[in-house]
Amino acid sequence: MIILSIAVVIIIGAYLFISAIWSGTFNFMHPKEIAAYTSPDGEYSLVFEQMGEPQWPFGPTDIRLTLKNRDGKIIKRVSAQLSDDGANASEHNIASISWNDDAVIIILKASEMKDKEVVIAYNKSSSNPNM
């Protein structure tokens, strides 16, 4: 009876562990750079990263957009999700990037969501950009 109880506990534990791995519970959100873009004047760069893996089986993908100045100082980070049928992020998820005088406007696209506009403001007239 003790051996049967131990076997049941091991089987249930293994099932829960495999279920946690399968569902992405141990997804530690390590960033993976997908692409980097530079403003026309070379003052700013935008880094597009995927955070971890897409949620299994067909869930959203966590992404991060990081705006940096010429010195590499982070001005702002913006997190978002892409609903793209469980696919990894790619350069195709960036529909457009517009570098304006006071902000960069990014349009994100994916197969299971409407295009999403992300605006990251900065201040070109100041040596200390807005956060």
C-alpha cells in the first residue's frame, strides 16, 4: 500500500511538472533581440525584442520596445503583446516606424489583432530626454 501511494504521488508530481513546463510557467522572459532601427538623424535607436516564448499553444507573444539615445542610455521601455496565433515575433510585426520631432510612432501588426499604435515620446531640444 505504501509503494502504491508513493507511485501515485510520483505520477501526479510528474504530471504537474510537465503541465507547468507545457503551459509556459517556467518561461523566464529572457529577451531576444528581433530588430534594431535608427532614427534618420542617428540620434535615437529603437530595439524590438521578444520576451521569452509565446504562450502555448496559440497564445500571445510578449514583446518590448526600447528607445535609446546616441549614447545608449535607455529613454523608455514599452511592453506589449502580439496576438499572432502563437508565433514568435519577427520584423514583419512592425508595420511602420515614424520618427517625428518629439516622438517615435510604431505600428504593430499581427494576424489576430488590429494594428496597434505605440508612441514613445522624447525631447530633441533637451540634452536630457523625457522619460
